[in-house]
Amino acid sequence: MVVQGGTTCAKMLLVVFISILVLCGLLVLVSGFCLWLNMVVVDKDFFNTTYCDAMYILMWTGAFVTLLGILGSVGADRESTGMLAAYMLLLMAALAIEVSAVAMIFIHQDEVVTRLQNQYADAYLKLQEAQKASLKISQILRSLSPKLTLNSLHHRLDCCGMTDVVDEIVTDICPKQSKLGILRVRSCPSAITSIFHMNGSIILGECIGLCVVIILAMVLTEVLWAQIKKNRQQPEQCTQPIIMTTAWAYPQQQQQQHCTPLVIPTTPVEANPPCEEACPPYESDEESNKI
């Protein structure tokens, strides 16, 4: 274990925030997919809109953040500075993409609401004209497409008709309700507006929560990364302890380098004999030359 002391708390908090981040990513993914599914069923041209592109980006961001949680968990568990740095950079990218996607959704939200309301009104008028005209086979076939569109919208949005009063033309394709419920049914244009505002508020709240969790996870990741790097560099910078004695004030390694070893002879040295017996008489240089 490299992490010590208070950094262990940062590591545990990072694991907790990574778990919350994964849950938020899954929530954004599921919410975006449900709204996308409702749109695709009632509008086949929805794929060509900027709103749909923003929904795709938001869903992919949710899936991306969920997968990032695995990288962050492994990096925190192994205390890998490389994985933590990559995790932090990818979190920054996910945060920027998510903010851009949410901005695109809210900018083009009114455009999609108006488009759906116009599509419902066109289908309603086509069905009304087909019902009032003589029921020929060609007209019946032409009325099937708007009828299917209206039926899908009625059951998904729990609405019926253009106004709060139910028209006999669409009574058979309205959601089944009690007699009192039919009198209080809401119109589909108002239902489209309310459901988009409600879902928009839910998605906005989820995205704000996800952004907060991402920022906190980034801060904890940076703290953990810096502390792990600092703890790993400490053994390389430390010096050997200084041994203080009465004779020396140097490190042990310096003592071995500067002190020469003492050579102790293996045999005892005999005492020097008296000079008269063992030592020859002193002769000067002149006497030695004469000889």
C-alpha cells in the first residue's frame, strides 16, 4: 500500500463517487432512450432533426460515463497514476460533451414540440376529411396512416383530440377511460407541450447532478493521484541516517570511504634484544671504505 493516512479517506470517497457516477450515467442513458423511443414511434422523420442528434450524444455520454467508472475503480484499487490521469482527462471530456448536448436539447426543444403539434394537427385533419367523405376503398386506405399516428400519440401521451372536448371522429382510438374521465381528457397539443417540459426538467436535473458528481470525482482523483506520486518519490529523495558518536559525525557510508583499515599481525612481535648482543657496531662511512 502506497497510500497512507488521510489519503485513504480520499481513495474511499473516490470509490463511492465512482459508484454514484455509474448510477447517474445509467439514469441519463435510460431517460434519454425512453424519450427517444417515444419520439421515434410517432415521427419517423425524427432521425433527421438536431434534437435527435443531441439525444444520441446524451445517451452515448451516459454510456461512456458508466464505462469510465470501471477505469476509475481499477485505477483507484491498483493506485496507478497513469490510469487515474487518463480517467481524469476522460471525465473532463465527458463533462464538456454532456454540457454541449444538454444545451442543444434545450435550444431545439421548442422546435420539436411545434413539429409534433403540427404533425398531430395534419393527421387529425386528414382523418376528419376521410371520415366525412364517402367511404371508398382508396379513402379508407389513405385514412389508415393518420389513424395509426393518432392512436400511437393518444396512448403514449394519454390524450385525445385537438381540444379538451372529445370529437366523435377519434373516440374509437382514444385511451379507454371512465365516463367521467372522458369529460376531463386533455388535448394532445397541450399534452405534447407538458410532457416535453416535464421530461426536459427531469433530464436537466439528472444532468446537473451528473455534472456535480463528475466535478467531485475529478477533484478526488487529482488529490489521490498527487498523493500517490508524492509518496512514491519520497524513498528516492531521502538520505541515510547520520550516526552521531564521540569520534565521528559522518554517515556510515562516508566512514567506510575515508577510514583506512587497521592491519593486525597474526604473530606476536618479540621484544627488541639489547643493542650490544643483537645490533652490530656502528661503523662510519670512512671506516667502511677503508675496509
